[in-house]
Amino acid sequence: MKVFKFGGASVKDAAAVENVAKVIKQFPNRDLVVVISAMGKTTNALEDLLAEYASGGSAAPAKLKAIIDFHKKIAADLKIPDSNLEGQLDALFGALRQQLEREPSDNYDFDYDQVVSYGELVSTAIISAYLRATGLDNTWADARRLIRTDNRYREGRVNWVKTEKLATDKWAEVKSASKKSGRSIMLTQGFIGHTDERNTTTLGREGSDFTAAIFAFVLNAVDVTIWKDVPGVLNADPKYFKDAVLLKRISYREAIELAYYGASVIHPKTIKPLQNKNIPLYVRSFLNPSAEGTVIESSTFSDSLMPSYIFKVNQVLISFTPRDFSFVAEDNLSELFSLFAEYGMKIHLMQNSAINFSVCVDHASAKLAEVMERCKERYEVLYNQPCELVTIRHYDQDTISRLLIGKKVLVEQKSRSTARMVLVEN
Ligand code: ASP
Ligand code: MG
């Protein structure tokens, strides 16, 4: 069995959904578990609806209506003859509406999961019906009964033992029900799960990649393919780098490093379960499904063949110097770290000297001003903006020199395989 994952961009409208069917039809004899995200930007729209609901705003019904209309239009454009679909969508949207008619609870994250999870549910209901109508027999499976998590809403942690039991039982049921058709397709939602008490949870934004890895792990898939709107994993984001090239083969280790430094290739949690069972991960283009794309697997053989670039723009480099000239040591550092943690500011790079500590963080002005205000009595705080943070894996002097044209280096850090630089325009 193979696991396929289709993200929001691959199901953003009727033409995109038609294309999903074409991709699946290229694999006629394979058992498949197909994991699908919410359509287009639906998760953002649901977050927006939730915020309105939670704050008691009056625009919630209008926002809900826009979401319903968007999905009904896609279903209509797909001309699905399935008479059950309308009822299924009405039931799902009806349940969402009921949720929104209740008083918000005092746990925002709980409410988030109860509301935002509908994006995946309606998306897969439509796609399941469409696939069936085009001859791709499949079983719609509710991930709210398959992926068991703890009750950390918005970032549910997987209970692997229970998930394995639930998913294996379901997959066996799907297989025996589809015996006649020669192959089995189970279609399910990314991103969502449930607690022991059957409350819905989510796994964190962009979590559908992780869902694909969870199913692959517990069902022992032969491989996983993430279908994307790029040809595979590139050595740089083409937005910032016009000569980006495809990395045909990289290791799990390299993929994790790239994700860690901020390459938006795949959700960082995706790799571990696959690595643990040595299941290859393919990243391929849904626009050009016969192209090979990238394979991520255990061999590190090709990792260093080409430098990779990760750009983080809109950064700010803040430097702290204790006013009393005391050393930057454990006590100051722990004070500063707790302050960043309190504001949810993620440190992308740090550096210290005797009496100076510098960090590179996302430029988020409101938070930044508050942090600086709270520090100014004990530290002299300086900052540089805007700057960018560039990470180069497998660098050589040539690639660095080319990047530095017209730039000034504020901080430079090098290890054997990785060079990191904070740069400003000269
Ligand atoms: N729909 C969710 C999100 O947009 C999960 C995903 O697409 O991976 O974050
Ligand atoms: Mg997505």
C-alpha cells in the first residue's frame, strides 16, 4: 500500500480536484491511503470564522456562508451525480453551524479544533464522491476515529499504540469491502484526530504531511508521496532564487535539517516516523505527475552534491548588552530566553561574546517593542532592520561570495556543512 497526500493547493478548485483523479489513475493497481487537506485557503477562512465566533462578533454567519458557498460551488462545478453528497455536506455544515450556535467555551484551542477541522471533512466528502463518480471506488474514512491524540488541542500528540489499532482495523475493513474491485482506496483527512473522549483535535498548521506519515508508519506503507505544486524539493525557494534546481535524492537527515532551518518543504514532524521504518518519501508535482521529483530516504550519498539555500527575510537582529558591564552568562541568558518564550518569539540564530548577546528573530514590531521596553533598564538594546538570514547547506566559498554581492554581513557562523549569515543591503 502507498500513501498519497494532496495539500490545499492541489484541491483548490474543481479543475484541481479533476487533476487529483488523473494523478490517482496513473496508479491503477495500487492499494492507496489518500490523505487530503482542506480546499485552498479554507483553513485560514475557518480560523477567521472562529475568531469572529469567539469574540462574539456578528459577522460569523456571513463568514460561514462564504465557506459553504465556496464548497458548494466546487461540488456543483464537478457535476457529481452522487445524490448522497448533498446530504453529507448538509450534515457536516449543519454540525458546524450547531457548534457556532453554542456559547464559546473558555478554551480557545478546544473551540479551534472543533471548528477548523471541518475544512478537511468537507473537502474529503466532495473529493470522495467525485472520485467515485469517475470510477475510482474509495472509502471515506473519518480521521476523527482513526488518529488518537492526547488533549493538547491545536497540537495533539499522537498515541501511536491506539492509532495503530484503529487504523489497522479500519484498513482491514476497507480491504475486505473492496475485494471485488481489485484494489482498495481509503480516502481520509489530514490534520485532524481525536481524544480518548472523542473530542476533535488538530495536529498543528500544515499538519497533513504528518498525517500521511502517521498512516504510513502504522500501516507499514511501502512509500509516501506528497503531491505538490513544485517539481520536488528544490535547493532554494524559487521566490528568492531564480536558479533553483531540483534535489533528486536526499537523506532523511538532510530533509530534517532543511526543514529546521526554515525551508518550507515538508512539515518537520513528517520525517521521523518514516525514518524509523525506513519508508521512502517522494515529493512530486501534481502538475507533472510523470516527472520523478525528489526521493527522501536513508542514503546520505547525494546530500552534499549541491548547496541548498534557505532564506528568511524580514528578520531583525537584536543585541543585548548588560548596562552594568557584567558578563553574558547563564543568569542573563535564562532571563532573556524566558522573555522570548513568553512572547512566543522564535530565535532563528544566536551569538554571544563577553558582554553581548545577539539574536535573529522574525520582525514582529509590537512584540519587539514590548520586549525592548522590558529589557531597557538592565540592557542596552540595539537592533538592525530589516535584515535577512541566509543558511547555506554544503556551502563553498564561491556560493558565499556570490550571495554577498551588494550585502553587508552582520553575523556569520560556519560549521563543516552549514554556513549561516545575517545580511543587510549595503
Ligand atoms: N489544512 C491545514 C492547514 O492549512 C493542514 C494542511 O493543509 O496541512 O494548515
Ligand atoms: Mg496546506
